[in-house]
Amino acid sequence: MTDGKDFLELIISRQSDRKYSDRHIEKEKLDRIIEAGRMAPSACNAQPWKFIIVDDPELVLKVADAASAKLIGMNSFVAQAPVIIVIVREKSNMSSKVGATIKNKDYSLFDIGIATENICLQSKAEGIGSCIIGWFDEKIIRKLLEIPRSKRVELLITLGYSLSEQREKRRKPAEEKVSYNKY
Ligand SMILES: Cc1cc2nc3c(=O)[nH]c(=O)nc-3n(C[C@H](O)[C@H](O)[C@H](O)COP(=O)(O)O)c2cc1C
């Protein structure tokens, strides 16, 4: 079992890495990274996701193009990633849907967020950098990867051996974000 302090260290050291070398990601590492996503908890165990692994270099460039906003230079780094994981939202099961209606909450987005962080943490543990990408042209990605029109593409995750420097974490103070026993 992982030591608590080491695990927190892993969480703190995970960062959005936006510069990658062209080093290939080993298959067994990639398999464990995907497995970490697949093992994520989800409301009523609905597992409302499908992970599409894009590792074909030509396709990576096309997906990267759909994620980059050239005018503002946003996400241009995506093209350096040897692997992009595309997360498609799948239908929830009946109990999750009923819960969502009664409680007015779309649990499937939480589920996808949790799976995403599992993937990023496992990547970090494997020595591989990652960045979650929420800004992209969904229509183009759907077309590129033959994703049915009825499905939402929620997030991309870039993976690659990082060339980014380790940054200090910038987070709002705990006093602002945490309280005990009242708001
Ligand atoms: C849902 C979501 C969407 C994000 N989309 C992008 C994105 O499109 N491009 C990008 O460079 N970073 C993106 N990020 C990364 C955030 O900017 C980053 O997590 C945040 O600034 C905190 O920095 P850290 O991840 O290095 O701790 C996204 C993160 C999340 C959780």
C-alpha cells in the first residue's frame, strides 16, 4: 500500500505538462494508465466513459489541430504529445439516471472527472507528463475518430515524457477553501 505522505507528494507533483519529448510511451505503462481510468469510481458504477487512445502520429496531429486555438496560441503544444486520450461520455445506467433526475445533478461529468484525474496521477507515477484539455473542436474530433454524433467528447488528455520544469503549485489558501463544521 502506498504511504500517505508519498501519495500526497504524487498529487502535488502532478502538473499540467505542456512540453514533451518524442520518446515513445511503453505499452505496459500506457496499459496501466488506461487501467487507472477504467478502475475509477462512478455513480451507481455506471462507468459512463469510453477512452479512445490516439497514438497514430498523423491522427495525433489532426486531433491536436482541432484542439489548438491558433490566434491565441492556446494548446499548440498538443501536437508534441505522442499519445492523446480522448474521453467520450457514454450513457449512464438507469439507477444513475434516476438519481440524476431526482437530485438534479449530472453524475456522469463527475465520473469522467474522476477517471481523468486517475489517469493523470497514474501517468505521473509512471514518470509520464499529462495535461487535461477541455478546449477543442468537438465536431472535428468526432468526425476524425468516427464517434457517433449523439455522443459528447468531454475531455482530451495529452501524455508524453515531459520536458517541462517542475513548478510550484499555485492554489488558493486552505482558509479560503476549507472549513470545519460550518460554511
Ligand atoms: C477540465 C479541465 C480543462 C482544462 N483544459 C485545458 C486546456 O484546454 N489547455 C490547457 O493548456 N490546460 C487545460 N487544463 C489545465 C489547467 O489549466 C490546470 O490544471 C490548472 O491551471 C492547474 O495547474 P496544474 O494542473 O499544473 O496544477 C484544464 C484542466 C481541467 C481540469
